[in-house]
Amino acid sequence: MRVDIISIFPEYFAPLDVSLIGKARQRGLLDVRLHQLRDWTHDVHRTVDDTPYGGGPGMVMKPEPWSEAIDAVAGSAPEPPRLVVPTPSGRPFTQEVALAYAAEPWLLFAPARYEGIDSRVMAEYGDRLRLDEVSIGDYVLAGGEAAVLVMVEAVARLLPGVLGNAGSVTDDSFAPGAMAGLLEGPVYTKPPVWRGHEVPPILLSGNHGAIARWRRDQALRRTVANRPELAARLDPGTLDKRDRQV
Ligand code: 6GU
């Protein structure tokens, strides 16, 4: 997969050299290209922002550098990238969206600073580049860069060959499948007793049916405790009698 990121802080993306994503890049599974938005300005100050029409606080990112940058990066490619603009007013970025992005050959992220990008840029590219305005949660960041790091990591780990163990994707909280709609429960490793805390004995029993049942109970309890709104949305048809007792 190819990922282009246009930003006034390309250095913000240094973490993409590290760990899982760094390795995926070295192995050629992920091709990340960073671009400095100011390279598409033409004044000595390399200006990318201006005051908002209609007044109000803050600054708005000018349309011209963005359009020149997007045209230069997306070019006249026969299969253009999907354009992702992070904004707190976008639609929620969920695991479902991450899965959809992981199926794309090419993503172009356009993270903004200040109060956002002049809306005419989104009007210009909306249809041509399948624009998506997305938010990573109900809080406000100082800019879209951190949101891009979050999205690239969520997408990259879904690409074929990036994770060593394919099961770790299917067992995730929010993954479709047997545990769909449930948060992941607690996990344990050796030693069996640590500072007086025991690993739940059932996990040492070798009884795989009982372990699966216990894990599902734990997942249900955690979902009810931490995300009651998710628990309320569980399909009653998929709950068995023992689920209901939890
Ligand atoms: Cl995508 N951008 C910014 N600036 N703030 C956010 C966000 C995005 N998602 C949640 N808050």
C-alpha cells in the first residue's frame, strides 16, 4: 500500500520509522511518502494560512498550496488515491473504516493545522479523490497530524504480512467474528503467581471449551463495565443463555 502525507510538519511522522510500521516499510509492504506543504507556496514567508472570512478566532489554511500539493502528489494517476482529511467534525474513524482503508492501494492524508482548510478544497476534490473527512474521537487536537499517525497504524497492522500472527487481528476488540461487538478480556503470561496474584486457574486447565467460555464471559463483563452503549447494541439473537447470566 502507498501512503502519502502532506503536512507543514512532515517531521511529526518520525514514529513511522519505528516498530511494526518501520518494519513493514523496510519489507516493502508499506510505501510512506512525506511532503512539506510549504514547498507549494510562492512567497518568501511560505504562507499557508490567512484570516477567516466572516471573522472569528484563529486562521484558515489557504486553498492554493493544498490544491497544488494534492495535484502534484495525486497527479494524473489513472487510479487516484483516496483523500483523507482529518477533522474533529468528520465522520468517526472506526475499525470498519480501518478495514476499508486497508483494502485501498493508495491513501493520501491531508492533516491541517489552525482552524482547518478552506472548504473549497474539499469541494474541489470531493468526488474526484473520494474525499473522506474523519475524526478519531470526541476531543480536539491541535492539528490532524496525530490523527494521521493513529489511522496509519490502525490500517497498516491490517495489511497482509504486517503482523506475525494473523489471529491477533481476528481476536481484536472491534474485530468482526465470534467475539464481534465485545471488548477483549484480560490476558496473562508466566509466572503463574506474581506478587501473590494468581493467573485464573481455568487458563491452566487445558480445557479449551471452558477457556473459550470463560474468555467470552470476561469480554462481556468488560464491555458492560467500560462501554455500556456497546453492550446495549449486542444482537440478542447472538447471545446464549450463559451470556445472559453474565
Ligand atoms: Cl482528525 N483532527 C483534529 N484536529 N482534532 C481531532 C481529530 C482530528 N479527531 C478528533 N479530534
